[in-house]
Amino acid sequence: MGTLETRKVGSLEVSVAGLGCNNFGMRIDEDVSKTVVDAALDAGVNHFDTADIYGGGKSEEFLGRALGSRRDDVIITTKVGMGVPEGSRGGSREYVLSRCDASLQRLGTDRIDLYLLHQPDAETPIGETLEAFGELIRAGKVREIGCSNFSAAQLDEAARAARDLGVPGFVNVQNDYSLLNREVEAEVLPAVERLAMTFMPYFPLASGVLTGKYKRGEDHPEGSRLAAWGNMAGEFASDARMTVVEALDEYAQAHGHTLPELALSWLAGIPVVGSVIAGATKPEQIRANAAATVAWQLTPDERAEVDAIARVES
């Protein structure tokens, strides 16, 4: 196995490159999923990110079986609270406890290393969710907890509730973040720092736009995510965005690197980032992503230049 830098997320040591398993059971079958997991492990990746709804539960199943006896060598993140059936509340005690058991069964393991509330649940007080997570931690079913798609105000509210109730708080938040989506910089990242949490970016390659495979004025490649999205893909590869992408690509090449190396290394260079989660549908993709995450340690001057280019769009 290769070695990648690891970073602390609560008590966990996670590789700076993580594998997003959202394609398992959706865009790739079990055999291909296993080859991707094997390639990730060989590349030194120890962090695997999934959710109960990915592939209708198949993602967790495929990941669990692919890991097999290597389970103890890795950190598994999974999530609860999205795609909730009518009549249920994604953050309710009952829902969280029952879905945790279902995830454990699918993953074929006795504990989840990092368990996230997948999205805020406006109908359930955050204290109820945190108490349920606390029960799971006490039972040894979960090691650390976090959230996803939370605003800075929601992170503050959760931290206050954990303190007031005397229960474990969120150690991590996972939100959309890339050179093309900088929204979290305004309030979420300062909150993460203030609350001594870590941050994990998902869509670090902006759904593939920062791989360089999408070209202005050309049809999206067959089998690609944006081709599958059809009309919804418009905003991801708009002219304004493609202008920025082309400028970033030129900058990367002028410095002897690729666009994905720039996009992933830029994220990995942010101090509060614990693990950069990129999906993969082929072994060579995860190998490339893992290598790209540590390919380029940008200097402060280079970061300033890249930031200036990436802000052209906004």
C-alpha cells in the first residue's frame, strides 16, 4: 500500500484523500466497485465515504464486502437523514437509531467510524439528534459524529445544544466546496475554525468540471455525470464557469501540473480540511485523485494567484 498524509478528525486518523462511494450501486456494479476500493487501498487511501441512500443501500453493501477482512485498516463515514420516507423525521431519535443498525448490517461491521446527519432536519430539535448520536457512541456503534450541508448558524446551534445537554458534539462538517464553489468561505469555514472542527469538501472537482473533460461548446462525454444530468448540467458547465476552468487549466499547465492536481491540492492545502472526498468509477481515477491531492504544495503566492483566477466568475 502507498502512504498518504493522514489528518485528525476528532479521534480518527483519516487520509487526506478520501474515496466517495456515491457511484457504487448506481453508476458501477459490485465487481467494479471492488476494483475501485482495492485501488484506493493500494494508493494509501484509508477513508471511505458513503451514505444509507447511495445506490439505494447498495453502496454500503458493496463497500462492506469489498473491504472484507481489511475493515480495521480503514475509516468509514456514512450518513443518515436524507431521502427520508414520508411520515419520518431524518433527525429523530427513532429514525437515527434504526437507520444506524441498518447501515451496520449493510456494511457488515460493528461500528461506524464517522456518522453524519446528511442534512439539517427542520422538524427535529438538533438536541434530539445529538442525544441519539450520543446513545450510539455509548453503545460503541459510532466513534465520532458530524453533519453535512449545515450553515454556520446551524453549526453554532448544534455546538450550543451539545454543550447544554452534555453530549458529544459534531467534530466534522461535509459541504460542497471547490475552486468553482467558494460559498463556504464566507461563514462556514470560519465557524469550523472557531468550533475546532474539521471540514470535508465533497464535489472537489465540481462534479467533473475541474477534470478538464468538459469542453466549451462540445457535448458532454457519453457516460459522464453531466451527460446523465441532461438539462440540469447547464449551470455546472456554463460559459462563465468554463472561462474560469480554462484559465485555471492554463495556470496549472504553466506550473507543470494538471487541472485536477491544482483543484485537489488547493483544497488539501486548507488547514481545516481533514479529507478531500472525490468519487471514482474506475481504479485509475482513484489512483489519480489520491496522487493529485498531494501533488502540489502551493506557495502562499500561488494560492493568491489561483484565488484571483477562481473569483473571476463571482
